[in-house]
Amino acid sequence: MSRMTIVVSAEDTPLEQVTKQLNKLINVIKIVEQDEDNSVSRELALIKVRADASTRSQVSEAANLFRAKVIDVSRSR
């Protein structure tokens, strides 16, 4: 089983239509509507940085300042 989060900015009627369309899909088990007051939103940015060995630590330190996570470090492109 997997879970998907779908964000829709819409009034009640279009949101109801989205819910109905999703419920028509065979593999949909449950839909939960969250209002803005009871939810948390975040933004995600995937950024690729080219840095030689001497500047990699500086890039990592800059990422840490913003509580970012370095996902992968490799030596080739």
C-alpha cells in the first residue's frame, strides 16, 4: 500500500469534483480532506551543485545553515 498527498487549491464545489474523480479510481481506498488550519505545507527544492573537492565542504556547510539535506555526493557528473 502507498500513500499520495495531492494539494488542490479550490473552492468547495471543485474540490468535491476532485474527490469524486479520485474515488472512481479502482485502487483508491480512502480520501481525507485537510483544511489549512490542520495541515502543514512545505516546499521542496532539488538543487544540483557542481563543486570540486576543495569547495564541497563549503557547500555542505551552507546547506546545513538552512537545515537542508545533502542527498548525494559523487565525483562524476
